[in-house]
Amino acid sequence: MLDISKLKLNEKVDLSKYKSMEFTFHKDRFLTFNKIMTIFGVVLLAILFLPWTQIVQGRGYVTSLEPNQRPQSIESAISGQIVKWYVREGQIVEKGDTILHISEIKDKFFDPDLLQRAQSQITAKNFSLDSYVEKVKALNFQIEALIEERKLKLEQAQNKLIQANLKVESDSIEVEAAKTQLLIAERQFERTESLEKEGLKAVTDLEAKRLMLQNSQAKIISQKNKLLSSKNEVINAKIEISSIKAGYQDKISKAESDKFSALSGQYDTEAQRTKLETEFTNFTVRSGMRYIKAPQSGFVNKVLQSGIGETFKEGTQIVSIMPLDIDLAVETFVDPIDLPLLHPGEPIRIIFDGWPAIFFSGWPNLSYGTYGGEIVAVSRTMDPQKGKFRVLIKEDPKEKEWPDVVRAGSGARTMALLNDVPVWYEIWRKINGFPPDYYMPQDSNKSVDKNQNTSK
């Protein structure tokens, strides 16, 4: 009661008559209660100072450590129609075993003799290519022969030109000699004529000198005419040289043009042959794709296409296979606030779904049914669907082996063990919503110390 009145209830009413008051006023019971509360407080205070192991919890599922050991769907690289199945669900297949036989549905590949016809086309192109090669060789020989013949013809024409030049020189000398003879004949005629006038020479001598003079004049005219003929021969020799060069250049150019045409045909034939060989290889590879085979040994989980005669497009999933020999791993997801506390190589505890386990948060040593793991990788990016970061965990070889019956896809809960702190500190952290204490793994601390010592 509130102390608002000066009247006291115990002075007006006898409270000892009531059992509740009797129980309350009993001093022994009051002392016992105080002792219990005192012991409880001491125990609670002691518990607050007990060590508590901080943990980072995550939720994930069982997967495989290697990418090639995870479930995979076998796809068809070509479109086709189902002809025959060679496997059934639940069957174990070896690498290279035939799973399905399909037939073509494109009219381009209907011909059963497609490979033989493509090979025949390649053979024909090879013969055509050989013909072009031989033609190019023949034209090369022809060009070499024309060049050699032009060289000989030019030498012959050069010799004629030299002979003509020599003849011109010879005729020039004869003209000069005729001029000299004409000059002598004129002087003799003049002297004889003057002597005949004086009566010292006969008329017959004068006539003989006149005849000699006329012969000299006729000879010089003949020699000049001969000199002009020799000069014409020089000009003709030069014209012949030019004609030989032009004629053989035309023949060589025509042969080279035929050669380049043959080379163009050769290269075009080579391109066509390469294209045909590529098509032949594609046909060969495609014919092998009609039999879909297992890429690795595994267990047939589920047939995704069924029936006979069903058609599908390229890239369609045909069957799902789970590899036989796999290294199990756990893929867990943690909140972004806990990501800096996880490092590769650190130990972690795992509880598999469907596996009996007792786990005491804060005292992992008292837990039962948990399995040891080791962090392999921590994702650098957030999963946009889950809003968390992915952590991959492998089996810890120092701990007991994981159960053999655990299958990929099973659920798993993970607990990463961090620092040991007092219970009161953990309660205070939880109330304030603070993350666990940040810490560095032992290996990292050692490496930091080594770097510091080196720098010193």
C-alpha cells in the first residue's frame, strides 16, 4: 500500500489470523528464500563470466567440390528425332556408352550417301586443281622460253645494228676517199687544161683528164648513195630491235595473263576444295552426333525427353546424369555482416539434414552429431536471389568422415567457430546487434609478423 495515511492496518486488524500473513511473517521461510535467491544470483553471475564461443551460422546444401562432378544435363548439339533409347532411369552408364540414337529432320542431311557424294566432289576438285597447277607450270615454261628467245633475237638484231653502223663508217670513209679523188682529178684536169692551152699537152691528154674527172664525180655520187643505204640499214636494225621487244613483250604479257588466270582458277579451286573438305568434316562430325553418348561415368537421374519419334531442337536437354565418384562439399550462404569473419582454410562444423545431431550454441565441445569441414572458397560477390554470400566447404581430413548416404542436394547447416568471449559480452553484443568480434586467422597473423620482421 501507498504510505498516504497515518492509520496503520496492523493496529486496527489482527493480521496473524490470516495464513498468508503468517507465511509472510515467518522468518525461517524468508531466510530460505533469500538464500535461494542469493545462490541463484551467484550462479547467474558465474555463468555470465563463463567462456562462450562465437559462431557464424549459415544454411546451404550438399554439392560437389569439382565442377565436373556436379549433376549435368546432356544436350543434343543438333536437332533430330528420337529413334531408339539405350538407357533407362536409375541405370549406371560408363563414359562413351550410347544413350540415344536420333535421326535427321533437316532435308539438307537426308541423303544416306551424303559423305560419299561429298568425297566425290572433293576428288573432282583435286583433279581440277592438279590441272590448274600443270597449266601454270606449262605457262611458266612458255614464259621462260619466250624470254630466252627474245634475248637471242635481240642479240641478233644488235649484231645487225653493229654491222650496219660499221658499214656506215666504211661507206663514210669511201665517200671521203671519193672526195679526195675528185679533188685530185679536178686539179689534174685544170693543170692539163692550162698546159694544153700553152701547147705543152695534147688534146687527148686533156680529154683523158676530163674523163677521169667525170668518173670521180660519178663515183662520189655512188658512194653517197651507198652511205645513205647503210644509214637506212641502221635505222631498219633499230626498228627491228623495237619490233622484237614489242612483239615478244606482247607474247610474254599474254602468257603471263594466261598464267594469272590459271592461278586465279587454282586459288578459287583450292578455296572450293577447302570449303568442300570443311563440309565433309562437318557431315562426318554431325553423323557421329546422331548417337548421343555419356561424357563421363554416372547415374541416370532422369530422362528429360521420352517416346519414339519425338522431335526436338538443338541444345535441348535429353537426360540428366550424376557422376559416380564425387568429392562432396557443402555450399552455404552467410549474411554480409559475417563475411569478413570467414577465411579459406578455417574449420567449420556441419549438421546434415535428416542426421541426428545435438548442438549447443556457444559450447561446441558439448555438441553431438556434427561433422568437421574446412572452408575452401568465399565468394567475392553477393547472390542476388538470396542476398547473401556463398561459402564452399570441403570435408576436413582430420575429422571423422562424412556419412556415405549423404547425397548432393541435401540440406546442411553450418557453424563457423570464432573467438571465445564471456557470456555477458555475448549477451551485450546480441542486445546491441553488433557482429561477432573481427579476427585474423593464425596463418595470416604469422605472415603479418614475418612481413614486419622483414621490413625491420
